[in-house]
Amino acid sequence: MALSGWFVALIAVGAVPVVVLDGWYGLIAWLGVVVLLAAGDLALAGSPRKLRFARRTPARMRLGETEEAVLLIENTGERTVRGVLRDAWQPSAGIRPSRRRISLSPGERRVLRASLTPVRRGERTAAHVTVRAFGPLRLAARQASIRVPGSVRVLPPFSSRRHLPSRLARLRELDGRTSVMVRGQGTEFDSLREYVRGDDVRSIDWRATARRRDPATGGATLVVRTWRPERDRRVVIVVDSGRTSAARIADEPRLDTAFEASLLLAALATRAGDRVDLIVYDRRVRGRVQGATGADLLAKMVDAMAPIEPELLETDWAAVPALVRQATSQRALVLLLTSAQTPGSSRSLLTTLPELARDHTVLVASVADPDVLEAARQRGDRAQVYRAAAAERAALDATRVAGAIRQLGAEVVTGSPPTSRPPSPTPTSPSKPPAASESGAAGRL
């Protein structure tokens, strides 16, 4: 049972007899009248438990999108139900509106529509629906919470897909499917042919030239090697879901930024004919995608990423080489998406890199904080100078970690999320991208 503001107002009116009659008898009589009115109002109120509910919600949606959630209501009781309904979704589901007034006659059915705009990834659930049904006088109400389960899986937004057209255009150029002014070459030997004007002189095969003679003149004929782009290369993406991935960079968890990078790389690599495996790991495997190709790859990746949240514990990098061996026995491009900013947090990673770099091409990708880069440029007052000194120290630490990673045979890429003003290049960014001969996907990126 619930009491309304009208009930409280009527109780307050009972103070008038106390002042006028100078006694408590009038107040006691008034309280009795109000209680009787509330009891009668409650008896005439419709029963919320006579309502029947059903849900229609989308099974999946992307973070930031808005979808419609439908709640079906039927009054199976004998009295009209008038009151307020609250659909109890999680706050992060972003349901609007969550409360609304209802009035259902006996046997009436109603369709209530609301919009869902989630603000977090994962499973967003609704546990129950709470109905407060008032009587005709609106003094008292019957209240009940009816279990009406519902859920929607919120997938990563994949905002970086806007970069796909330009990257795919570059991929077509490397594959030779687009006319360009400069002749390019792949990285896998295909065949030999005679030299023609415009060929790269570095492609001349002098041994084959020495063996081939022009039948007409008897002189040597220049022979060049032709190349084709790599196919069926292996790419293993390892996403760190440990404590460092929980840090928010540009109002986004570091883990979500890593997911965006993984999706973009996977989309390009699978279009280039490479095979991609995904592992999300801290001290145990939180998500894994293996053996998927084409459009099925991205669908499985976003589905595996959706429920994963950062774990507040240190990542066990010593187990990563074994996980990579489980994914592939071939030489592969191993992309480690983690934080490589401080020597303390990177110590375990550095001890693991020699074993990985011995069998694979290793690329460590890290996210730089644009706020730190901005703080290093602002030195207007004493507080800003101290912040700039701390930012410069952080940049030096990141440079030391990047140098140690390169000495161990891996490469480092550091970038910042988009901001209103493009950040200056970070000191840990490599001077050039990995060579195409190292990996098919890396060369095409």
C-alpha cells in the first residue's frame, strides 16, 4: 500500500479543529474519517497483480544508437486500474520515459512505447515493472512489482568504420586493382617477365637476365620479378582487459578504444585475405574469436566484446605466448593492445616480449592521454608549470618503455583518441609503419 500527497494534506487539515475548538477530540475524529476514506479508496482501487505484461525489445543494438522498446499491458481484473507505471530498466539502458500514467478498463489492452539509448556496453536488463494503482479519491494506492524480464545486448559502436573507405582504397592500390601513377609491388614472388619501360629497376633479376638471351640479337634480355600481395597471413589480436584498461582516456575506457582498433584492423585484414584471431585476456580468457572469416568475423567479435568489462587486477603476460601458440602455429603478426606508458606497469610485458618476438612479428599499440599532452604545453602559472613537469615526466617514461620494447624486437604505435584540437605527435610513435613484408595486414595498414 502507498499513500498519496492528498492523504497527507487531509491530515494537515485536521489541525484546524484543534485551533478552533481548543481540543484534541476534533482531530481524533478527523483522523478516523480520513483513515476510513483511505481504506474505502484502497478497496475500490484496481489490483496491479491483475495486469499481464509482455515485452518486445531488440536483441542487439550498438552503443549510442536508439531503439524502440515495447511493453504490452492487459487488464484481466474487474476494476479499472488508474495510476503510475515504472519500467525498471538499468539506468545505463537509457530508457525514456521510464514512468508514465496509465488508466486501463477491465479487459483493455495497451501498448506502451519507449526509447532505449544505452550509455554502456554489455547486457542491459529490466527486472520488473512497478505499478501503483490509486482509488477514485487518489488517497491510497495498491503497489506491486511484477517480474517482467527483458534484456538487450549493447555492442561496441565501431565508430572507426568511418575510416574504412580510405583504408580500403589504399588496400586496392596495394593489390593493384586501382590505377595509380606509381607502380607498386607486393611482397610475395609470383613470376618472371621481360622488363618494360616504367618497371622498378630494383625488381630486375640479374641471374635470370644472365641466363636469357634475345633470339634476334643474341644479347641479354632484362628480366624482372613480379610480386603479388600476401594472402592468408595470420593476425592475432590480444586485448589487455586488466586494471590499466579501466582508465578513461578522452571520456572513454581504454578497453573500448582497444576494441575500436581491433574492429578496424580486423575489417581491413579480412578484406585483404588475412586470417584474424581475437583474444581478450587478463588472468583468464574473457573472450575469444577463432576461425571466423568475412562478415562473420566482425559479427562474432562485437558479440564477444559486448559483455566484457575491465578487471581490476594485473594482467598475467607470461601466459600470452601459450595463448598465441594455441591460436596459430605459423608466424603471425601479434598485436598487443595494452598500456605501455610506465615502466612499473610494463615490467611483466617486457619480460614476455622476447619469447613472442622470436616466433612472430610483434606490435604493441597503446593509447596516449590527450589531456597529458595538453598539460605539457600549458605553462601560464605555477600550477600549470607543475602539471607540465608531471606531463613531461610521463612522456619520458613512455619513451623509455617504447625504447625497451624496440630493443626486445617489437614495434610500438601510440595514438590519441580524436579531440577538438589534434594533439601533437607523441614521442613513442614510430617513424614509419611496419614493412609490408612483415605481415600482410600490417603492410596494408
